[in-house]
Amino acid sequence: MPDGRLTTVPPPARLHVWLAGVFSLLWLMQAGAAPEAPWRGWASAKIRMHVQRAADLRRHYYEGYALDHAIAREQEEVRQCLQDLERDTPPPWKPGIRLEAYTSEVDDSAQPFWCYLPPSVTPASPPPPLLVFLHGYDPTITFASFPCFPACLTNVANRTGALIAAPFGRGNTDYQHIGEQDVLRVIDEMCVRYHADPQRIVLAGVSMGGLGVWNIGARWADRFNALVPVCGRGDFYVWHKLTRAELPGWHREMVDTQFATGYFERLLGTPVFATHGRYDDIVTYEQGAYPIRELQRLGSTRARLITFTDAGHDIFAPTWYYPPWQQFLDVALTQVQPKPPTRSSARVGATGSQLQDAMLAPFVFVGGADGDTGHSLSNLLVRSHEWRRFAFALPRMALETTLDPALAARCNLFVFGEPETSPLVARILHAGQVRVMPDRFLIAGRELPRDAHGLWFTGRNPFNTNRMAVVQAGLAWGAWTSDNHRYDRIPDVIVYTNAADRWGYNVAVAAGFVTYNGQVRWSDPPFTEALRRPPDPPPWPEYEAPFPEDSTPPSVQR
């Protein structure tokens, strides 16, 4: 990483960083975004974002001049935003690359995005086109290391008069769920802040960003003028070498809701220019070629794949400077293309699970009452930091004993606790006709084990039945799951063990969905052999002493 190396040792905080944060929060309290002055809300979000970037720099980098210089830049951005808040009129548009932010109502967090304004764009200009660029997977990503778009794209923007935006996508979410919500929110922000033309929006991305291009572009084909995936996969089943029949029904429903394949017919009139390396060992060539072949099989004449025959995964520069690719962008950003009808019932970020979708609206994590053992607070903090590692923000948090009824009525609830000690957990489960015994759950006519098992259950918020309430009881979820996929595959109701499937999700012993009249629709079987985790490879042998120079190590059977 630039300007230093990652460290897991938390260094001491510097006073000026935290003073900037406190000062910023004081301004946030006084300078709320009034409807007639939305730019004040943008500046407030930007302050919060830069304070978080300073904290990330302090947390992840070694001491030194480079660190001090980087933190000073964040402080300067904060000072500039504070000056903007003192203004009576919006600040002028500034051409060039800069980092901006918005406030997400989901978890009340400030989320960043890069943007670029070409010199030719002014408030008096006609609505400019917009190029949206999705970054690839980065296991070390933070607010401070959030990658920008390729600088060479500014040449395209200057030629066409286009804006550029690069969403954070909540880190490494594959641009699904809250990641998709982030991308479409950034697009909306660009349309409001800089008057981007909603009829000339082009979606591009690399690697994981290419997956985002396929999934978001297919689900929301009516919003995009063209798609430009670079070394990106688009089909879950080709990716994992499975058939639809090999997945349990509940898992299949969620996959089909979130991935592009089920929406390809919406792309038949959309221009698509994909590129892929023939020897890509990260996203295989077959994974990248399949969506184009499927579109052509369905009748598309506007989907094109360029293969770099001697290349692997890193085809980024060859793509950026490939003349037909640049010509495609020029046309896509300047000429309006036909689009399919809008999906009237579609919801941004929808996953096929009401439980996961409850995280797409304002929510609060609640530590269920624990009989004064202290476990409630520690459990709440663990669950909240899991969300932070997943979505790069701490959620709203409350203990059941101090939960504000007004807050509970405004938000979806995620309550972590046991019905024996938490009246709120007991109330939600009782309303959902769930009976809990010491050794088993009785749910929708089924007896399910409780000992050494966990439960997710989705019901109605008792403070406001138009909101959702989710209970997590028993065994904690996701001991084997990677942080960026922690909330990928959780149906409305699931009883699970501590064993992990092939992706690290807990193995289900029962799973299903809650209908809108509150009934549980079970999905059988809950688990299939295709999901079974393969055995771990044998450990590498350890030798007590190095081999003599004149000896040959014994062969190791792999």
C-alpha cells in the first residue's frame, strides 16, 4: 500500500485528528441538511468521511512523514468543508478529480465516492453524460486506500464532456445487496449534484467490478446506456461449476434474484463491450465469455467480446488504450441508446430474502436483555463490528433495556438474544408463532434442534408492524464466513449448525421464507451434497532439522 505498510498494532491516536472529528461532529449537529440546501448535507457527509479516512490512516500505517502529510491533507479537506458550511450559497463547481460523500440512511454512515468534472462542464451546461467505474476486489481496502478510477479515463471524459464517478460499493460486497444500493445511490447523487443526464449513463468495471457491471447492469438495464465489463464474470453457476438443480431451493432463489443470468433478456438491446484475457487464472475465460455467448444466443447483436489471446487477468491497460474500446465509449457517452421498460416492482439491492433486505432500510442492532450477565453488551459489540467489517460502518446500536421506542418504530430491528431472558425476543418469536423449548424450536409445524444450533427468524416489528424485526438466537452466525460475504445467503428463517458449507456459510438443517401474511414457506431439502465443504488438504510436513546439503528430501505425496 502507498505511504507505508499495514500493521495490526493499534498506534496511539493523535490529538489533532480527534479534535478535528469532535469539531466536525459539533458542526454536524448545527448544520443539518435542510431540504432547500442539500449541499450542506453533502459537506457534512464529506467531513465525516475525511475524519474516518484520517482514523484509517492512523490505524493502518506506520508513523512517519508520509503519514503526517496524508493526515494533514485530510484535515485540510475538513477545514474546507467547514468553510463551505459557513456559506449562504452552494460552493462553486471545481473541475478535476476529488473525493465526495453522501450519508446513508441505512446505518447513518458517510460513504465515499470519487468523481471527476471535466473543465467544460459548468452549472449552465446541458446535462452531461456519466461514466460509472466499479473497482476490483481489494482485501486491504479502507476509506483511506479506496482506489480511484484509471486516470486515463479523464481523456475520454474531456473528449465527450462526461462526468466520472467511482463508488466505494461498501468495499468488497461484489456490488450486491448494500453494494448495489451504494452504486445506484452514487448515480443519483451525480444526477442531483452535477445534473448528469440519466439517459447517458455508462457502467464499467474491472474484475469484481466487472461482476458488478453484469449484475447491476442486467437488473437495472433501463438505467444504463451501455455496459463495459473488463475481466468480469456474470453467472453464478458457471463460476462455481454447478447446475441450478444442485442448489437447495432457498439458495437458488437468492442466487437467481441477485445474479445477472435471469435478467439477460433485458440486455438484448443494450450495447455491451466486454474484454477478457484468454489465460486469466482469477476469473476464468469461460466465466467472462459466457454472458456474451448467452446474450448472442438470445438474439443480441450488440454484445461484443474482445479476447486478449496471450493475457491473463491484468488486461486493464491494454483495454484502456485499445482504440475500438475508446471509440465504443465515445459513442455510448454521446448517443442515447434504446432501453427496456422499467421493472415496476424492483427494489434496489433486493436479495430474495426479507431478512437481508431489512438491512437496505434504516435499522438498529439491539442487544437483547441478558439477565444482568453482561453478555448482551459484549454480544452486541461483536455483531456490530461484524457489520462494520462487512459494510464499513458501525450500525445504530442499542441495548434492549435502553431502547428508545421512537427509534424502534422508525427502524427495522435486529435483536440478538435468547427468549428466556429477552422479552423483546420472546415477543417477536411469539408473534411469529415460534415456540421455544430448552432443547428445540417449534416453527411452522416442525420440531427443530436448539442445542448447539442457531436461529435467524424474520417477523414484524412490534413497535411498528410496517417494519421488520429479525431475531438471532443460539449459535452465532458466520464463524467460517469471510467478512465481505457475511450477509450474502441468509433466508428469512434458518436453523443452522456450526459446520460450514463450501463457501463458509453455516449448514442449514431447515430453511425457508416468510410470506407476506406471516406464514413460513419451507424449502426442502435445506442442504445438498453440492454445498458440502471439501476436506482440507493435508498439512505441509514439518521437519525437525534442515536437510544436509548432500541429502535429498523425501518425496511428499500431494
